[in-house]
Amino acid sequence: MFLLLPFDSLIVNLLGISLTVLFTLLLVFIIVPAIFGVSFGIRKLYMKTLLKIFAWATLRMERGAKEKNHQLYKPYTNGIIAKDPTSLEEEIKEIRRSGSSKALDNTPEFELSDIFYFCRKGMETIMDDEVTKRFSAEELESWNLLSRTNYNFQYISLRLTVLWGLGVLIRYCFLLPLRIALAFTGISLLVVGTTVVGYLPNGRFKEFLSKHVHLMCYRICVRALTAIITYHDRENRPRNGGICVANHTSPIDVIILASDGYYAMVGQVHGGLMGVIQRAMVKACPHVWFERSEVKDRHLVAKRLTEHVRDKSKLPILIFPEGTCINNTSVMMFKKGSFEIGATVYPVAIKYDPQFGDAFWNSSKYGMVTYLLRMMTSWAIVCSVWYLPPMTREADEDAVQFANRVKSAIARQGGLVDLLWDGGLKREKVKDTFKEEQQKLYSKMIVGNHEDRSRS
Amino acid sequence: MGAAHSASAEVRELEGKTGFSSDQIEQLHRRFKQLSGDQPTIRKENFNNVPDLELNPIRSKIVRAFFDNRNLRKGPSGLADEINFEDFLTIMSYFRPIDPTLGEEQVELYRKEKLRFLFHMYDSDSDGRITLEEYRNVVEELLSGNPHIEKDSARSIADGAMMEAASVCVGQMEPDQVYEGITFEDFLKIWQGIDIETKMHIRFLNMETMALCH
């Protein structure tokens, strides 16, 4: 037992020294640059190294698969059916033309064959529909050494498995604690910093300090996730009195945007840690937080947002009009509330590169904590942000058309598919009005003919 | 990994029974799992998760067709409560494109199968005849969304169409002869000579694997 003692203190010493070293490194290489907005380029180097390793790994898998004659890649997943783009009218006319032996009759009223069109359309949508595809994570075509993204993983070679094991070790035992430490530092600095700034008298100095405290903490959080972000067109960044809208993929979007500009946040008041952060933030500069009950009242929401926007000294609002997280392959319907206010809209497109880690938050599958853990154990989050030129509502447009215009611009820039469907469909059913549209179209065709007939 | 081998034997069996290729079967299996929420069977409620289907006026008939025992080849009438993947594929196989290289008899057989599927959609009480009531029911469903059409016009459209069908099948009728309804043979007669192959099948994309481009 006595022999253990000096050994014991040796271990304790070693532990103490390594922790100090780690912390100093952390401070010097990550936190200090974050405060001053300087970058050493470590993350870009990391990204390049990872890419080389992935390419090697995929090559090995290809070779291995060829030897064993396995099918390696998932089939082209943009849809399994060739859907005909013809309209309802054309198709039905064609069916009738090919069918009708009474061809002289130009306006048949109703044919047994009319049901073909709807039957086939129904079958096609059951086989493969646009909307449900959007709500599951994007599928990759090469492997990034994360077993969670590989659907075809089979044992190929020892070297590859060793590499994967090494990857797991690095991610969970080195990167994860590092990132958690950074996140902790970032959040506590935010809370403490904003509370301290809150005690200062209102004025330019306070605004200046609060902006920078916010920025610094977001930058630290960005490094906590190892997010490698490329900003494009920074001259279009949102200004005071405007509203910034962006497509929504995950809660991290907020951190990504806010680390490059100054924004006022909008959201519901939460309890717990989020609540603490929210209360601290609002002490330093005005954000718009709504109580749960107020969220339902659209007029109240619109009023508060309008008030905020009118005051030119307040920061631009950051809003995600889709209302829910989409898997970053498309942009769904924008809710019109924020477009009715009449302020200048600054659209922003965010596109994630899924190769290093899938940022999509499937809220029906994972809770917030599980999601954050997944993020922190991925290799990195790589994304591009495009600031689009500001848009205002034109005189002859209504809010919905304006929202759609902004949506198309964002979809086009980010290379995402522009969908008409409502993101709320993740949880609810389709409105009956959509069904009636189709029926109206069909019945117009038939009854129109019927009326012609009875008149003649 | 060992499961992969027994799965391919099953896949081959399904290939033989339903005529889909193994790629298509795999894709459909994924779709099945998506619809069923990873359960082994699908119930009627699972079809509510397909938003595009809501647009279709005969949605309920289509969903019903999936559970119809006549289509599943499990009996002369009635509805099943739930279907498994094999049943799903059986229904989908009615919409498989017909291989033109098959012999004439085979083609005729497949054509009959497809028309029978449609017939079952009209004939909801499984008595082997499409009566006036059932016909009216279909027309009403197709036209129900339009508030401008009264029930009467929908009825008269159905009646007119039914009379035309009767004249094709039975020829001239006595004034007091009652037309029972369209039987399957009459149904076939209406469609004689008309090419339905192009309209009653779903074209699968050629699924080629994509190469890595780094």
C-alpha cells in the first residue's frame, strides 16, 4: 500500500499538469482568437486533412466491394418514378381520345376511363411523394467514417475498421470533452457578460459593449461545434430596422448567423438553462421574447415586431419563417406573418455540407440534448452562408406573394428545391382546401361539357 | 451482415411472384417502411402520411383498394385490417409495366388483371356487378369538391353514362327491361380494342448507381 502512495501523487501531478496545459492551449488557440475575431486557419487545415482521409476510405470501400461483388452505393434517390408533367386536362383528353369509338362526339360527358388518371396519380404518390422525402435526413454518396450515415456498411477490411475505431476514439475522447469545455465557457461568458453590461447606464457605450459580448460568445460557441463557415456577399448584411429571414435546418443556424453580425432574437420564453440565457441577454440589449400564451395571438406578435423594427436604434430581427427544421434539401412554405410588417427583408441562404456531419434536427426523432451530442461528436459542421440583397414588398403584392418571392430567391441561391408545401405537415394533415382544388378542376371539365350539351 | 443472404432469397421469391426487379423491390421496401413507421404491417391510417394523396378525389377508393381481399387474392369479398410487404407488392404489381416481349396470351392476362383491379374499385359491395348506385357514387366522389354542382347534376351525369354503357353491353333494351348492372364481362367489352397499357402503369426510373466524384 505504501508503494502506491508516491505513484498516486505522480498520477495526480500528471493529471494536474495535463489539465493546465490543455486549458492554456484552449485559451491561446481558441478563446483569445474568438474574442478578437482572428483565425489561425486551424479548422481549414483540419477540414482538408479529413477530406483526404475520407477519399482514401471510400476508395478502399470501393475496391473491397468490387472484390466481393457487393452493391456499394445507394441507388439514385431523387425519386423512383418518372412522373408525367402533363396536366389533368391533357391526360384525360388523351385517355378519352384513345378510348372513344364514338370519336365524332367531341364533348363526352363522363367516361369510365376518367378514373384512370386519378388512380394512377394516387398510386404514384403512394410510391414516392415529394413532401415526406424532405423530412428525413439527406443521404450521402460517400462515407464519412461516421457509422450513423452509412446504410450499406459491411465489413470490408481490417484497415478500414481500425480507422473507423480510431475516428470514434478521437471524436468521443478528445474532441467531445474539448467542445463541451468550450461550450460551457461560451455560455457562461454570455450570461455573465450580458448581466454585467446590463448594469451600465443606457447609451452608446452600453450598446457597443453588448454587441461585442454577444459576438464574442457566439464565436466561442462556433468553435465549440467546430463549425467552418464561409460567408458570401457580406456587403448585404442586415441593417438596423430590417428583418433577416433564413431557411431553417437546425437550432445551430442562430449561432452561425449571429457570429457574423448583430441581431435581435425572436422566440418563445423557455424554462431552464435557455430561460436563464434569455433573461440575461435581454438585460444587455432588447430582444423580443414571447410568453407561450402570446405566441398564439398573431396581432400581438405583429405589433411587437413592428414596434421593434420602427426603432432604428434596435438591431435587426432574425426570423425563420418556415416554422420548423427542414432537412436542407429544399425550402418549404414561408409563413406570411413576418412579411406583413412592411420592413425591409434581408434574405439569407444557409446550406450545410453533409459530408462532415449532418446538421438536420429531426425533432420527432431526437431531443435537443441528443441532438447537441450528435453535433459535438461529428467531425465538423461545414456550411456556406449567402447574404442576398434586401427586398421590399411591392405595391401590388400581398404578403403571401412577397413571402414566396423571398423563398424562391433563397432556394435558388442555396441550390435547394423550392416547394409549395407547408413545413407544418411534419406534424399535421393537409388542409381540405387543397383537395377541393383538384376536384373543382375536374368537375369544371365535365360540367362545362354538360352545359354545352344541354344548351345545344 | 448475415441477414443480407437470407434477405436476397426472399427478394428473389418476391421477384418471381410479383415481377418487380430486385432494385425496385428494395426501393419499395424502403417506402413501405417509411409509410408503416418501421412496423411490419400497414393499416389504413398510415396512408394519411402521404400529403400529395390528399389532393386526389378518389383517395378513399384507392386506399380501400389496398385492403380489398379481392385484390390481395385472399377471398371474394371483405377488407383486410392490415397488409404486410408482400401484400403491398401484390397491389403495386397491378401497375407494373407490361413487358411487350411476352406472348399475346400473357399480355391479355395482365390486361385482364389490371381491368379487374379497376372493376373492383367501382364495385364496392363485391357482388360482381356495377350497379347504378355504385356508378353514381364514383361520379359524386370525383365531383364532390365543386360547390357549384348540385347533387342532381352529378346524378344525371351518372345516369346518362350508365345508359350509354348499357347500350354498348346489351344493345337495344325492351321498355320495361331493367339493367342489373355492369358485369365484369360487359366491362371488358367496353374496353375491347382500347389500349390501356400505357395508362395503367407506373414507370420506374432506371436506377443506376452514381460514381464518386472527388
